[in-house]
Amino acid sequence: MYWWLRGKGIKYFPVPNWVERGLFTPATRFRVFHIVWGTGEKLTTTLIGHLQPHLQSQRLELRFGQRVEGLLHKEDK
């Protein structure tokens, strides 16, 4: 996910923290905690900007303040 988002123009602020390194363990090789430059607004506007030119964008419906409680599959219908 990190590199996919980087490819979309999202940049990260490196925050070396105990969350990333582990509290009482040696440093991990992969970062697990990142802060997006521009926080959630930058992430949202960047991803929306990449979705809008899509051929099926007229089917896209953006909803904010929602909670996802499950996913539907075609075979569930």
C-alpha cells in the first residue's frame, strides 16, 4: 500500500517512534506507522483526483461520515 500511494503522489512524514520500532524489541525492517504530509485531507483529495478521470467515474458515489460494517459479494445476492 505504501508504494502504491507513493506512486499516486502521496508523501509521508517519517516518524520514528516506539510504535514503529516496537516497545521492547529490536527495530523492525519495515515501517508500520506513517503520517501523510497534509494528513487525511491530502490523502482524500489526491485519491479522489485519481478516481474522477476513470471511465466508470459516473458510478462513483462519495460518502463521508459513514461506517462500513460489511462487504457484499456478487454471490451473496
